[in-house]
Amino acid sequence: MCGIVGVVSNKDVNQKLLNGLANLEYRGYDSVGMCFIYNKNFRIKKGVGKLEEVHKKVNFLKFPGNIGIAHCRWSTHGGVTEKNAHPHVDCTNKISVVHNGIIENYSELKVELMKKGHKFNSETDTEVIAHLIEENLKGHKIEDSIKLALKKIEGSYALGILFADEPEKLIAARNESPLIIGIGDNENFIASDVPSILDYTKKIVYLEDREMAVLTKDKVSIFDLDGNLKNKIINIIKWDAAAAQKSGYRHFMLKEIYEQPRAIADTLNERIRNNNVVFEKEFALTNEFLKKIKRIIIVACGTSWHASLVGEFMLEELAKIPVEVEYASEFRYRHPILDKDTLIIAVSQSGETADTIAALKEAKNYGVKTLSICNVMGSSITRISDGVIYTRAGPEIGVASTKAFTTQLAVMYLFTILLSKLKKTLNDKQIKDMIDGIRKIPLQLQSVLDEDGEILKCAELYHQKLNSIYLGRGVNFPIALEGALKLKEVSYIHAEGYPAAEMKHGPIALIDKNMPVVLIAPHDIYTYKKVLGNIEEVKARGGIIIAIATEGDKEIPKKAKHTIFIPKTLYTLSSILAVVPLQLLAYHIADKLGRDIDKPRSLAKTVTVE
Ligand code: M6R
């Protein structure tokens, strides 16, 4: 996944690179490196470990230079070693490259280049790029050498490239990996994401696939790989730099959990008018088309996939439209049966997940309409889809997704209202009840957050357990999956999510007095009584029951060891409230275990490789 930042300026760039990298570290934290040009020579400093550790050793701030590139690595090709840390250079030490992505044909290129006498220093796929450019430089200018190299490589890349002999020029290129350009005053930037440079500029240009940019301190020129100059729009970003800071919380994950009332309120804001749902112009799909939809396929990964399962439940239950939810990584290699009355929805916090982008492109090949539900303005997925609904969670930095998830559920709910109205599957009174229900959610979320004391107590008691089971039914089955995923991600404790009744078909064998079982059991007319039965089954086997129940429930506290209450709401909305205690439980357990919560091992926030 990796993070990239680069600056060309009229001042020293070391502090900006350091800040940029600190904001990008969620993308990878195996190793870090920087390259500055000073007196037409490279100064490359790198090391294994997190930014803070490496910075302590090398002190990046010691190195002057008005131009530089920096990288934090999430290893794909080659182990976690200093040699494999970026930047990588050619044989002459004149070309320096940082890369996010995977060069799929690197082995063939490496053999070819070695035959020509190139000596490789690392095991990475990235290094071939530096040598390829070096090889092309024999008969071409710098920009042309890069273009030729890019035409030869297959795979994904976001690149920052420096030439020691041209110390005023920073070159960038992208294909299927995110890269943006920031326009500053007497300085310009490249970066993997917007928040990493928000302190310095809000003027952003999005690079498209197979585009290349040449940046000097006062000019940015963008070309396609045939050298045609591209006219690009400068986007003004509304996010505040402070939104990407911890604001006194010990971890981004905790801050983001606590931000959920605000995030949901923002996501609803101005979208509900006179009991109607109105999306902004980016939504772009017409009522005429929406009325005709006969089927929806939702593609997503990870937590966004769980949100999609909740969406499936809402849309089928209320708008009466058949919905399938697919893992994007599977969908992209299938030959789906699609027609013009099918809508494809891609759900993604980052808008840059490689598999979700590929699934969307696959759908577009069939000519079907696509909609994305996304948190990051201008990200790849939003640019590919026909329409977009933004979740307005604000920058999500913690690797474990929290506020993005609940805002995705809120958007799914709004979209369900819109479709139910257009398809006349619900009457005005039912629509009004739904709208009243979601309007209450921000306040109700606040009261769920106030239950933190009981959740902390559970974390204190059970953080040493090695396994746990999460059970839910109906709209809360995906919440069981999400609760288990959160725990795995940040605490490294094995956890399984199951539909509660499915427990009897296997997992029940695991339950004994050492097994915490989290049961999501809000009071509803659908499955509540059945879940009560499931609770008895767990209890009979000695399992430690932690239940999520509706305020006022008298039955569940009699059976469960711990009960965490959520306010009364509509059944479909109970999922938004029920997930929050599970996020907090995962957080507190990980904290008790001393885990690196915002940078869990082996994970990266945005999975930009397949
Ligand atoms: O940015 P996306 O929503 O497309 O990311 C999808 C998954 O990688 C992401 O949800 C992942 O599962 C999170 N780390 C979960 O907390």
C-alpha cells in the first residue's frame, strides 16, 4: 500500500516531508525513507521501523534541500530490510524513485536489465523503474525516458521521481494507485492522499491513470504518456487540517468512534427536506432510472462489505429490490450477468481500494450504471462511477474503520428511503417514521458512547481471552461480523462472527467457560425471541455472555453476564447503534494489551494492491 509524499519548494522541505509522512503512516509502517537533492547530489536516508523510530536514528531534519521525496512502506516484494526501503536508485545514483503499487512484469524487466549490466541493490519490484529510466536516458531526455519506462511496465504505480542533475524538478506518475498534486505558494506537492498535505495547501489536482506530472516550485504540467498536455481542474478541499489530528484523544480510533454523532449528523445534513431525501448533484442518477431498477449488486471489501450487507437488508426489506453483495476481489474475476436495469453500487471509505476499483471497472465494461458510496472526495472510485453519495465522516485515519462504517449505514438508509418512495413500497407515514428515526440517531449515539464504563469493565475482565464469538441475526448479523473484525484487527485476538442460529451448526462446540460470546440482541419483532433462545444455549455451555440490548429490556440482563444498552430505535437502525459498543470493546481490549491501535501489524488503511 505504501505512502508517498514529495515537495519542491523555495525553502527546505524536510519538515514538510516529515509531517506528510507522519500523516501517511497509516498506509504502511515497515520502513521509511527520504531523498533530498543538495548541491546536485542525493542524500538518501532510510531505515526499518516506524517513522518515529527511524527519525530518532537518522534525524531527517538535519538534511537541507529544496526538493525531496519520502516514502513509508508496506512490503509486497522483498522483506522488511533497509535495502528494500524506498527510495531506490539506479546504478549511477542519479535517479531516485519512491513507489506505491506493484510492477507485475518486474522479474522479466530485471533479467533484461541485468543482462545489460545493471546492478540491483534490493529485492523490490520498484528498483527496476530506476534502472529502466537510466537505460532510456542513453538516447532521450528525462521526461521521455520516464514515459518510455512507464510504457514498458505493467501493473500499478504511484511514483515520485527525482534527478540529481535537475534539482528543480519533481516528477510524478500514476496508474491504478492514488496520487494527488497539491498547489502551494512557491512550492508544489505530490502525495498519496489529501490530508497528508492539508497543512500546506487546499488546492488539489487529481492525477488520472497513465498521467505524468512535472512539478517545479512555481509550475505544474500534466501530460499523458504520449506527451499531450492535459488541462486539469484545481479542486478546493473543504476538510480542515485539524480534522486529521488526534485532538487530545490517545488514538485516532478512539477519536473517530467518538466523532460518530457528528459524522452522522453531517451525513444527514440538508439531505432530508420535507420528508424527502435529496442528494447533491454528484448523485447524478435520475428518478426515471431509479424507478426502473430491478436489481442491485453491491461490491466492497472489509468493513465496507459489512456495511453493504446491512444495505442489502435495508433495501430488500423496505424498497423490495433484490440485492446481492459481492466481495469486490471476487466480482472482478467473475463474468457477472448484468443488464441495463441493474445498478452496481461500490462502497468504499477511501475510494482507492484496488479490488473495488477493478470491480467497478468490470461493471462499467457491461455498460451498467454505477453509484459509489465513498468518504473521500475526488478519489478514484468517485471519478469512475456515474453517481456518488458522499459519507461525510471527515478524514478517517485509524486503520480500523469506525465512523466511515456508521456513515455508510446512514447513506444506505437514506438511499433506501429514496428508492422506497420512488417505488412506492412504503407509504408516507412509514417514510416519515423512517426519517424521524434517523434524525434521532446522532443523539442516541451519544448515549451509547456514555455506556463506555461497562464496556471498559468487560475489556478489563476479558482482554486475556484467546478467542471470542460474535452473534447477531437479520440486520445485526453483519454487525456481528464487523464486531469480530474490529477485535481481530486491533487486538489480534481470534474472533468469529456468525448468524446466531448458525452457531448450532458448528461454532457451539467452541463454547465453554473461557469463551466470551457477544450477542447483539436489540428488541425487535423479528428475531428477538429467537436470540433469547440462542443466549440460553450459550449460557447452558458456560459461555461468558456480553449482550447488546435495548434500553428497558428486563429479560436479557437476567441471562447475560454483562448487558450494554442501546436506545430504542427502528429495527434497521439498531445496526448503527449496536456496532458502537463493539468498536469500543475492541479498542479497550487492544489498549489493555498494549497494541499499536492506529497501526495494527500487517494492516494498511488503504489496500491499493490486489
Ligand atoms: O477504503 P475501503 O472502504 O474500500 O477499505 C476496505 C477495507 O480495506 C477496509 O474496510 C478494512 O477492512 C478496514 N481496515 C476495516 O477496519
